[in-house]
Amino acid sequence: MDPQTLPESERALYNAIKARYSVVFEPLRIREHQLQLLKLTDLEQILDGKDPLKDVSTFPFWIKLWEAAIVLSEFIAGMPCEQETSVLELGAGLGAPGLTAAAAGYTVTLSDYEEMILDFERINAAASNLTNVRFSMLDWLNPPEMERYDIILGAEILFREEFFEPLLGILRKALKPGGVVYLAHDIKRRSLEPFLKMAEQEYRIAASQRKLKSLEQDKVILLTRLQPRH
């Protein structure tokens, strides 16, 4: 991916990020869709001396392309896309599932809590030649008025239990009646079970396992579907 081929506004964002961080574009192929994701190559630059082993909340989870995001991307790419179906990706980070949905024909909004993350998403959408994508700053603890969506996606967004109730609040506000939520997480994620126990009061839950082969070790990803009970 040649950054000079980016549209002017996204090229300016890229140049500003490149001036601060070591970054590289990496291709991601999801079925017939080809994405380009801008990724940081030096984690220390963004950790700024913080030790995530001492305090996991300091780790910038958005910078990693998680296996769960790849599984969720594959899943959404395999679904039949009805025209004008709207998708919101929560905690989108690099945006792979949402960008895959956009490539498949959905109308997509990528959301996250920090402007720089949205800048990475804007660059990734432009680099992937996608124009049917919007970007939204979304603080789960202080959400704005929101439109409603047919589908809500989230990959590896259940890290901290204090965000479970705010997340459920977001789903109540943002999911259309008759809509559906798809979440993907490493099956070893300890926070997954307590969240689903909270959610089952409001949602019918179905789950399936997907195995993603890796050079290090195979990952088992739990793909979960939540549909409102009422």
C-alpha cells in the first residue's frame, strides 16, 4: 500500500501519525475482500513507559488485530447482505470486522473512545477503498444520543467487568427492534461468562466455536449471537 495514493485528508492523517509512531500497512484478506490495515510496529512508543503487566488497563488493546476480529470478519463476510442494512462496530480498534462488513455492502459505523483510534480507522477505510463507512466517538460511560442499527459487532471488547452494564446500556440504545448483536472473544477470556450471564436476562443467546490456526498455537474463538427477548 502506497500512502501517497490515499485521498488528501487521510494522507494528512497518515503523515501526522507517521511523524509520531512507527507504522506499516498490512494487507488482510477476508474471503474475496482485500483490506489494508495501518498498524503500529513499536508498542513501546505508545505505552510511553507504562507496564501493562502491572496494570492491564494501561494496555492499548486497539492496536492489535485480535484473532477474534478475524473470525468475526470471516463470519460477517459469509452472511447474505440485505441492501441498506446498517452495522455498528463497538470498540472497533483497527476496524477489521466493520471494514469487512462495508466491503460486503453494509452501511457501517466504526466507533471507539479516542480520536487517534478513529484516525487509524479513517486511514484504513480509505486505504481499503471503502466509502460507505462513518466514524463515531463513543464513550460507553457517557454515550451521546445514538441512532439505531440492524447489526452490532464487537470483537474482544469484554476486558473489564465495570464496563458490562454500560455496554448493555449501549446495546439498549443502539440496537433496532429485531436487530442482532454478534460478539467474538477468545474462549479463555474469563470475563466472557459473567457478561453473558448478565446479558441473558435481556437477550436470547446462541454461541458457536471457531478454531483459528496460528503459528504459535490454535485459538478457539467463541462467536456469540444476542437477540433481544422483547
